[in-house]
Amino acid sequence: MNSPKKHYLQLAVPTPLRRYFDYLPPAGFPVENLQAGMRIRIPFQQRELIGIFMGLTEKSDVPTHKLKQAIECLDQKPVISSDILDLCRWAADYYHSPIGEVIATVLPAWLRQGKSTDISSKKSITRQDTPTTPLVLNAEQHAALLAIESSHHHFKVHVLDGVTGSGKTEVYLQAIAKVLERDEQVMVLVPEIGLTPQTVQRFRERFSVPIVCLHSGITEKQRYQAWLAAKTGTARIVIGTRSAVFTPFVKLGLIVIDEEHDLSFKQQDGFRYHARDVAIMRAHFNHIPIVLGSATPSLETLHNIHQGRFDHLELRERAGGAELPQFQILDVRNLSLEDGLSVPLINEMRQHLESGNQVMLFLNRRGFAPVMMCDACGWMAQCKRCDMRMTYHYGAASLHCHHCDSQKNLVKRCENCSAHDLQAIGQGTERIEKALSTYFSHYSIARIDRDSTRRKGSMDDILTRIQNGEHQILIGTQMLAKGHHFPDVTLVAIVNADSGFFSADFRALERMGQLLLQVAGRAGRKEKPGKVMIQTRHSDHPLLLQLLHENYRTFSHTILAERKQASLPPYVFFALFRAEAHQLEYATDFLQQLKNQMHEKKVQITGPLVAPMPRRAGKHRVQLLLQCKERPVLQRLLKNVLHHLEVIPVKHRVRWSLDVDPLEIF
């Protein structure tokens, strides 16, 4: 008689290793009861971990006597559905990330910790019982809505390309209403936590259905409750930031990505996925439409439109009869500046404030000043752990490195020559706030940056006060520029528009254009006319003039033509290996040995080279850039070369990462 076949469990375990782990079934547990997506508690080295059951195998590369036995199965039903497992497999394969780490990103920490799934989801649900009436759409909005509605139940990418204030959200809302009528669910992704409350409020006012939020600002229990509400179908709409893209649904009918161009959708450490791109694949797997909304679509998205892959829906006019703001360039080369502010700007602010309006100043640099310098010898305060200068923070009387987060008390003497002639050079939001409190002492000032919004709920509180008119002057970084609706803001000023003109990063011009138009879009959003003043030392820069006097489309076409000529994304595909170590030679040697394993003529390899920031948090940083015109060729090379990592001797002395489709290589 033949002995019964042995079955081994294949588990995804949250480790940096790119493979499944084989285990013997728990004692006395019938393997026929197992389903992919269940949690299994296992012994792993000297500890216990939670793995995810992926399937059974009759063969194992590990001898049976060396296999460990799983401890217990924690679930009666899978906690991860089959469609999410498929999405995880795709993401792990495309981004070359360990499957265990990918799944760890998908599961709420509540479940990763082995806690019970038996918990109510009701507390996370929010309703509005008296929904507001939909607005009347203009012709462009109506055409966009019809296009989205026509693609229900099959995959299509719609790009809702509308100037700021053109009513993109109203199109989202009416498209979502159609989905809800079919008893389906909707996922809406926003780039920042700060945008979530106002989005939720708008949705609550419109829909009397359960709505949940998923973002890092809620507790782990709240996050699990919201996740469970979506998984069971209780929640009809899920609004979340990047990681919400992996939320399970019973019947997902539509995905909306608001501000699709935003850098925040790209995870910059660990599992380095792009939520927009993962969402597109999810829509493809689920045979549903996805809407990418933006006033300034990314060049990758515009390229896909040109290639006929994405459907282009344009909204060229502001909704409700509101007019686009008037632009004025202030050439500050011949103007005296006080704390970065010119006299014409101050005078213009005064006029708008005296008329009972709000004004907004944008400067994408927090703190008081980016440089603390000695007048006597030229010494500048440097971070001892990074090759970067420390930022002076006036309120805290401290120097702060914004890269490794190290801080120290403000120095009174030069560390080089002991002179007392220390000067704060340059402007940050804190300095602008201090200067304006002198010029406009009778007006209330709100500063929005990472420092002023650290406390939980502080961002919501400031935004509420702005909406109520309690603050008349608004100062902020890009946190203030993204998607907020301030109907009483009639003047927007960009304090310094020059940072993107001459950067070594080829994406800097694209981001500068996007940021300028996003900031400008905060002005004149209702019946009040808006004005945008731009302080610059490059008032004759052709791309700036093209952006302001023509439109974003011609601006982006110019940059796309330059990218094509220079063989840069989106016309080629990038992958970036990074390595860091306490000694430079370890990181360099690691990447050189990795490079020696690469044999593909179609892939151009640059490096190993010292990273633009050579040292960060005490570690030396080196990178290796791969570029190829054919995505499959690059993917195949990456898959092959990663197998050689295990045998590189120096790898234990190096921390390394791989970023596929990197958005930041500088």
C-alpha cells in the first residue's frame, strides 16, 4: 500500500528574503481546511512570527527532518482575499520586494500581531442622514461623467485633467453616486492626511452611506475596524492615503486617485511601491474603471494619454463662473527685500486684507533660515551625521537637520573661529511669519508646515479656523498648497519660485510647474477674483513664461520633448540600487560586485557613484542606476541579478535597497 503523500505549507513570512518558507502543518490540523490568505503562527529562528498561508506543496528544498512544524492556524477564514493576494504577488514581482514584506504592508498591524479578527467594525462607520443635492454640471463636467459611467464593469483609465477649481470633485461625487446605486463600493485615494478630513466632510454631506478613513493618523484598532468594514461590505466608501490601495472590498466598482501627480503616492522606503500604479493594476484585475484626477498630471500620465493607453477628460474652465487668477511676476533682482518680502508684495497684501479677504504666502522651506553662517570666517553649521547644513529654528532656539532629525541648541559662537558674528541666511516659513507679524500686527497669521502641525488634530484645527475667517494671513509649505478650498483667499504669493530652475534633478522643472499652479489655484475660487504674485530672480525664464502665459499642457509638452531627446523617463525605464554603510568602500564594493553580475547590452548602467547626499545619518551612500528602453528587459535583468545577492560576501555590512521606477534619484 502506498504511503499517503506529505504536504508542506508554503508561507509568506515578513523577512527580507525573497521566497516562501516551508513548514510542516500544525499537529493534528487537517490541511484540507487551509485556504490561501489564512494566518499561521510559526517558530522562526529564536522567535515566533505570523506567516500567511499561500498554498501546499508536495516537495521542499529543505529535508523533511529539518523542517519546523507550524504552531497553529489563527483563522477559520482567510484574512486576505484571493484578489488581494494576486495583487500582492504582482507587486512583489514588479517591485522585486520580498512577498512577506509586501503582505505585511497589506495587513493591518492588529492582524500582523496575531490578534483576533472578532471585533466590531461599527465604531469606524460615519453617516449623514440628509444628503445635499448634486450641483448642476457644465458641459465639460457632464461629458466627463458620461465617459466614466460608460466604462462601468470593465477596465479603463480616465484622466480627469482639470484646472484648479474646475469642479473635479463634483464629477467624482456624481460618478460615485452611480456606483453606489449599483450597490458597489468605492475607493478614493488622496496624497496627504491633511486632505482626508475635508474630503470626508464633502462626502458625508453628499452621501448617506457608511464611509471610513484609512491613514496613519488613526489608531491601529480604528484602522482594523475601518479595514474590516470595507472587507465585509459595511463601508460603501473608503477614503485613504497611499497604503489604502490594498484595502479589501466585497464588490469594488470604482477607484479614484485625487492629485495623481503627487509624490506622496510613492513609498520611499521598505516596499517602494507607487500607489497610483498599483491602483491601476488593481482596477485591471477587477475589471473596473479608475479615475486619475489632477490639475497638473504627471508626465508619465500625459505620456500614457499620448500613447492612447489612458482616456483624456479635460475641464478647461472653472466651475460656477469663477475666473482663473491673474498672474504677476515680480522681478526681485532690482528690489530690496526684507526677510524675503518685497515692497510691492507687502503693498498688495495690505490692499487685499483691507478689503476683508485672506492672503496666502507659499514657501516650501520650513524653519527660520536654512543656513547659519559666521560672517568672520564663512563657517556654516553642518550636521555631523549628514553632509547637509542644519536649519535654524527660531521658536525652539535650535539647529535641526531635516534629513536625519538630529537637533542641537543654537550655537552662540562660531565653531571654527569662535567669533560671535553668526547670521541666519535665507528664509523659511518661520521667518516669514515673524516678519509679517511686524508688518500686519492687526491680523491673525496661520502657519502650516510640518513643525506647526505635529500635534494630533492640529492640522484640522488650523484649517477650520481658516475656513471660519479667524486667520487672515496664511503661510505654508506644500502642505498648504494641495487641494484645499479657501473661498476667501484672493491673493496668493510665491515667495521664491527659483528653486526648480537649475536643479540637478531632471524632475525639478516638472515639480516646480505643478507646485506653482497648485499653489496659484488656491486664489479666487469663488466669485471673488484672484491674483497670484511670483517673486523670482529669473523673470525671463522661457519655461516660467510658458507656464504662466500659455498653460500647463504646452509647458509639459516642452519638458516631454526634452526628456525624449535626453532618453529620460517616461521614454526609458529606471531602476536604482542604493547601498549605505559605515565605511564607503563596503557600499561601493557591494554595488560593484552586483554590477559585475549584470550582462545585458540593452541596459545602461551608471555607477557605482557616491549619492548626491554622500552621507546621511552617519552612513556613506552609494547608488547604481539602471536604465532601459524596454521594461521587460530591465525586469528580467533585475530578477536574475537579485539571485546573486545571497553570495556577495560584503552584503552583511551593507544596507541596500532597490527602487523600481524611482521618483527621486538625487
